[in-house]
Amino acid sequence: QVQLVESGGGLVQAGGSLRLSCAASGRTFSSYAMGWFRQAPGKEREFVGTISWNARVTYYAESVKGRFTISRDNALNTAYLQMNSLKPEDTAVYYCAAASRGTIATMAGNYNYWGQGTQVTVSS
């Protein structure tokens, strides 16, 4: 089993930045693609970004391109989501996920493991 724990969420004003971390344990991390998703109250969980197992490929939702950056440090078994120029509509619970196949994926069904989420609240 792979366990994922998100951290770094909090309250920030519009235009501010946060960096989320996702610490993985339980199985080899470096072979998994990682993804970030978010879910706002009353809405479906949506894709945010993904990074391949070797960090050579990334892909983002259009809504966050140019503002968010996904990265990973396989030596630390940790993935990150750097969020800049935050907007109130970014408010959501953010989840990290791991996909054993290793290639980038935008659909939640491709991910095998999920963290419990961390709250990000952006005030106007």
C-alpha cells in the first residue's frame, strides 16, 4: 500500500502563494506518476496537474496553467504543488494521488492511491 499525506494548505489572500506537499510512504514512489486534484464545496473533484514518474512530463488543467507548478523529489518521496497568483475560485480541498503506471494521467480513475486532502482557502 502507498500512503499519501498532503500538507501546506491554509488561508491566503487573492494573489498570494502556497506550496502544497505530498509525502508518500509504503511503496516505491519514483515509479508512480503523481497527480493533484481539487474539490470545492458542492462540486466534483477536478484535475489540477500531473507529473510523470521521472518528472520529465507535466500537464496542467487550463484553469491553472501559468500559475501552478507541479514537481517532485523522488529522493524525499514527496510531490509538490506550487500555487501562485491564487484566486478565490482556487478554494478547495486539494488531494494528491499516485498512479502506478507512471505516465501522466488526467482522470481520477487512473490513480491508485489518494491522500486525505488539505484545505486551501483563498480570500478576496
